[in-house]
Amino acid sequence: MTTVTTRTVAYPADDLTMIGHLALPAGAGRRPAVLIGPEGVGLSDVERRRAEALAELGYVALAFDLHGGRYLEDPEEMLARCLPLLADPDRMRGIGHAALDVLRAEPRADPDRTAAIGYGTGGAVALELGRDGVDLRAIGTVNGLITGRPGEAARIRCPVWAGVGSEDPIMSPAQREAFTAEMQAAGVDWRLVVYGGALHAFHHPPVDHAARPGVGHHPRHAERAWRDIVALLDECLPVAD
């Protein structure tokens, strides 16, 4: 096990002061870098631990913030914040660019070798960075199959991997079809994995507060989705490249 160093980073975005979680691998040299976006409730220990797990593998990883340091336990408050955000690609891109600037400015990070992954709203932010033409090596999204403005997916310059639960009522079969049609029409190198029997946010451990209907943890698929994301990074952004 390697030694991982972590610290919080504050930065402005969306008229808020965001509080991200940066994880650095052992050593002193530059490493490939990964941006990690959280579910709509906001940055939690789940994403912090994933940043640290990626640092263990040799990546510089930044788990970014959505809500100015807040975690929105109340589903209604979360929807009131996230639905307008998801309907505004420019706001999502602003949040993504602000976090990416922080990550790329980190001296240990190789700014020319970055990827973006995310869950739910954070995954939608990662996709919008791709649609904005950002130079990324890979994009991975779980539960975030949000379609973009017509034609802009053609600006995605890297492979896109997407995962979704078969029983997810939020990312419905119609939403999946629209997403894959967009990727295919744009000529994107894309993959979609449907995890049988899984609900929305299946990757997220159970929470001790109210959640939206259709949300639920699936331990086996959570592990599989994480392995799939690590495999995507290993293929497109190898540490030893």
C-alpha cells in the first residue's frame, strides 16, 4: 500500500466557494490526474475515499464540490438545486472547468493527461466538459446519462464509458436510448453497461437520511462498476504511460 496525502482545496465556482478533496500519490513526480464528480446530494466521504483509492493506484485525484461545501440530505432541497443545474449546460461546464483548473494547477498533476468521472449530477458535469471540447483522455459516468445540446457531443475527444442500473427509474430506458443515440450520431467511442436489477445510485452505500424513490445500493454491482471505471482509466490513462 502506498502513502497517500490528502488536503481540502477551496476554489470559486457557480457563485459559491467550493470545497474539494485532493488526494496525491506517493512520490514526487507528475502523475495522470482524475476529476471525480459526486451525486446530486454533494461531495461526501464516498467520493473522498474514491479519490484516495485512485491515489493508491498512482493518480492525482480531485473529488469536486457541487454545493459550496454543503451536503444536501433533504431530497427536495437537492432537487431544487440540481434540476436547474442539469438544465443549464453552461453552469455545469463552469463548475467542471473550475475544478479541472484546480486539478491541472496541482504540481503533481500532469495537465495533459487527465480524465473525468462522476456519479449522477457529477457525471453529467464530466460529460459537459467533453461536450465543451476539453482535452480529456476518458470520461466515465454512472447514473448520469444526460443528453446535451444538439451536435455538441461531436466535440468529445475521448472514449466515454457509462453505467446504469436496469431498474433505475430516473435514468429510464428512453433516457438511455437518447444518450446512446447522441453518442453514436456524434461518432464517439462509447460503451454502456447496464447492471441488472440495480436502482439509481446503486454504487452509493446506504445513507441514514431520506432518499428519492428508486434509489438503492447494490453491493455486487457497486464493486463491478468501480472495477469497470478503474479498467477504463487503465486503458485510456495508464499510470505508467
